[in-house]
Amino acid sequence: MSPETAVTEIGRGLQMALMLAAPPLLAVLVIGVVVGIIQAATQVNEQTIGFVAKAIALAAVLALTGHFLLGRMVAFTTELFHRIPHLIG
């Protein structure tokens, strides 16, 4: 395997990891900012409120997008396994 091929495959793997992680991370980020603004406005500094809201948002996003994310991951893995003979030889 040439260095260019290795860098290409690593790039594809990192791109897939970013695509799989983006929906849950963005949801938790948005909920964290909204809860932080609400807590700052009401001066309620309870950390469990933010944690519970983020946990619920994460569960909801994974429930809604889990099938899509898992399908993309399986397709990427299957495609990678099919490319292995071409990568080695």
C-alpha cells in the first residue's frame, strides 16, 4: 500500500467518523447553549438540568437518526472490505 492510498483511506475514515458524530454532537451543543442561556437568564445554576436535557436530546437524536447512521457505517465498512484486495495488491 502506498502512502497516498493510506492517507486517502484514513481521510475517508475520518470523514465517516465526522459524519456519524455530527448529528448527536450538534444536538447536544445546541441544547447546552439553550439551557445555558435559560439558566443565565433565570439565575438557576443547577447542573443536573443541563445534563438531563442533553441526555434526552442525545437519546432523541440517536432514536431518530440511528437507522441512517448505522446504515452509513455498514455501507462504509462493506465498501472498505470490498476494497481491501485492491488496496493490498
